[in-house]
Amino acid sequence: MRSHRPAVLLETLESRVLLSVCPSHPSPAHAPPTPPSPVISADLGKLKAAGARFVADLKAGLATLKADLNALRNGSPAVDPQIVALQARLAADQLALAPLLAGDQAAIDAVNAQYDALLTADHAILDAALDDTARSNAQARLSADQNSYMSDVSAVENQLTRDSAPIAADQYALQLALDANPAQNGDPKAQLATDRSALRDTLKADGAAITAARKQLSMDLQGSRPRVLASCVPYFGRA
């Protein structure tokens, strides 16, 4: 007896194509690395430089504070090379200019001596005048010699000032260095306080620079990210 199996009917399904609004990109795991943009590279460089500056300033500041503490413990300030150099330059200029300045001072002394005798004689003539005419002439002569004295002595004094200008500049620079380094004047405690405050201000400024560099990098990173659609909704349409 022959068995009958039910026939299987196969029908062709209607073809459909899946459409999507998502852009087709390779998988992030397989995508090639993208080099940073010039803007990001510049931001990273600034951040690195700011960090290096902070570390360098910190090391230098700690070394200075260590020297201050040693000076405070030992009771004598550490010798400042800058002040030693300024003192040496002042001494050298004083030695080199000594003959010239001595000549200028001799010229001033000569003018003073010359006019001292002349003006003394003028006063004697004025005191001896017997009438108004003689007195008027003596007074005019005295005034003229006084004016001449002021002119002549000013000329030699100005020459002394010009010749001694290098020494005056050395003394001014040395005083500025001493004012900036109180320990050299015998006050190591004040120097320690000054250096501690200076280090605090320096590190605060360095920290602000690091913060600004990080903020700029963050802003530029956000601005360089590609825009991604919030959702990808598939659309089914007939081919």
C-alpha cells in the first residue's frame, strides 16, 4: 500500500531592503587611529610646558628655601653670587676712576680757593666804600664775581658727576640687590619669609597656567569630536 506525503509548497518571499539613517563607519575597534589635529597638538604642548615650568620652579624654590634654612640655623647668610659680583665691580670701578675723580676734586678745590680770595677782596672793597658811587661799583663787582663763581664751580662739579657715574650706577645696583636679599644685611629670617612668599606666588601662577591649558585642551577636544546621531531608526521600504 503506497503512502502519501503532504506536498510542501515553496513560495518566493517578497524581497525587502533595510534602510538606516546611521552613517556607515568601520567599527571603532578596527578603525585606524586618527592623529591629533594641530590645535590639539598645540594644546598638549602648552600643557606639557606649563607642567614642566611648575616642576622647575618648585625645585628652584625648594633649593632656595633650603639655603635660607641653613643660613638661619648657622646664623650667617649664604653668600649671594650676584651681590659678590656687584661688590667686586664697584671696587674695581672705584680703583680705576680714583685718579680721574681726584683730579676733578682738585679742580673744584682750586675754583673754591680762587673765588674765596676774590670774593673776600670784593667784600672788603664794599665795606670800605665811602660814597654811594663807590658802594654801587663795589656791589656790582661783587655780584659779577659771585655769578662767575657759580658758573665755574658748576662746570667742575658737573664734570665730577659725569666721571663718577659708573660708581653711582654700581652703588645703585648693589643697593637694589641688597634690598631684594635681606639676608645679606644680616636678617636670614626675613629672607626666608620673602623667598617663601615668592615661591608661593610663583607656584600659584604656574598652577593657574596649567589650569588654563587643561581648560583650553578640553574645549578644543569637545569641538573636534564628530557629531553622532542621537538615535538610528531603521526604515523599511520596498525594493
